[in-house]
Amino acid sequence: MESSFALKDLIKDVVSEFARIKNEDFIITNSVPVLWFGNYKRYLKSERKIVTVALNPSLAEFIPTSYSVASPGYRFPSYRGTVSSLINSYNEYFRQNPYKKWFNPSFERILNSFNASFYNGVNTALHTDIGSPFATDPTWSKLSELNRSKLESFGVRTWHKLIQILAPEIVLYSASSGFENKIKFPELNSWEQLDLNGRKPLLRSSFSLGSDKVTHVLFQVQGRKPFGQMSNEERDKISKYLPKQ
């Protein structure tokens, strides 16, 4: 119950920051902030709590085609302008109209290696973004350094607060080079490079979330999509690099 109150307070902070920044020309008009994607209640009941991490929400979450007008109703139809409905829209995301062309090749097969899924199964995973909970146009890599900095100053801090609440056992993280160093929780192990055939190494480390809570992190520099440097065979076996439950 305490975590639910903390989560709601965090969402209010995100909504307030979004109201401040939404008129910037790089923020998608008629979008909403997305603190997480997936069913939080099912996540809490999961035997193994897993969170995936990328940079920031896609333009495609709000605009189906280049000729369309942005709307939160496209993938977040439960949103009614309130914090409660925003939470509902996050929780119902993978039951409504998820961006499968991105989530499935990026993370779903890797999650299956841990007997987890965004959609169903024993373990329900959540997706988060460390750079910012706000969708942008242009995409993250094409934003100016100044605008990325504006977003990161709030986004990274907010992500840490979110992870503190979610307390995942496993974090599957793929973003730009150097973003592994954005994690500021106390490090229990230095980043270790694992031997893969992929073009970019897979990195492993562990961090303390306090109160004897430890999260194990796998990180890889993204390709065109998160974990895009990894073969399907490697995705199917990735769970072997982390402690068994």
C-alpha cells in the first residue's frame, strides 16, 4: 500500500513537470507522460520482478502514421485527464493497442527466457525509460545536446525514484553507449563484460536498492532497437547470465 501511495505521488510530479515542458517544440503535442508500460498489479504478484529499460517513449505511441494527429487515445484509450485514469492506461497498455513492432523484437523474447512477459505468464514485466517519460520528435539520438540535457535532468532522477518503488530483482537495459553509467544506485559489482557473439558486449552488474534489496542488471548498447546487437539464439539463453530464482 505504501508503494502505491509513493507511485501516485511520483506520477503527480511527472504530470507537473510535463505541464511545465509540454510546449517545447520537441515534445509531442497531445501526448501524455508515460512513467511505465504494463500491469503494475500483476507485476507486484509476480514470482520474479523484472523491469526493462530504454531511453524514452516513441512518437509511435501517439501517432499511428506520419499523416495523423497525435492523440493519447491511440494507445492509451483509458486516459481521461486524471492521474487515476493515467495509471489505468499504463496498466492496460499491453491489453489495448501496444506498439508490438517495437516491444516484441526488443524485449519480449528476452523476457521469455526468464519465464516472463509483458502480456501474460507467471511473471509480468514492466517497461520504463531512463532518459525521459516524455515522447519527443525528433527521436532521442537526434535531439540537440541541450534538449537531451533538459529531459535527462528530470528523467534520470525520476527513473531512480520509480525503480526504488518497483524494487525489481532483474533489470534488462539497452540504450545509448555510456548510459549504463546513468545508474546511480550503490554498485555491488563493477560492470563485467560477458562473452557473446554480438557486435556489442553484454554487461552485467548488481546494485543495492537499500533494505537488503539487490537488483541485477544486464546492459547492452542498443542497435536500431534495444538489444538489437544480439541474435535470437543469444536472446533465448540470456537468463543464464543472472542468478537463478
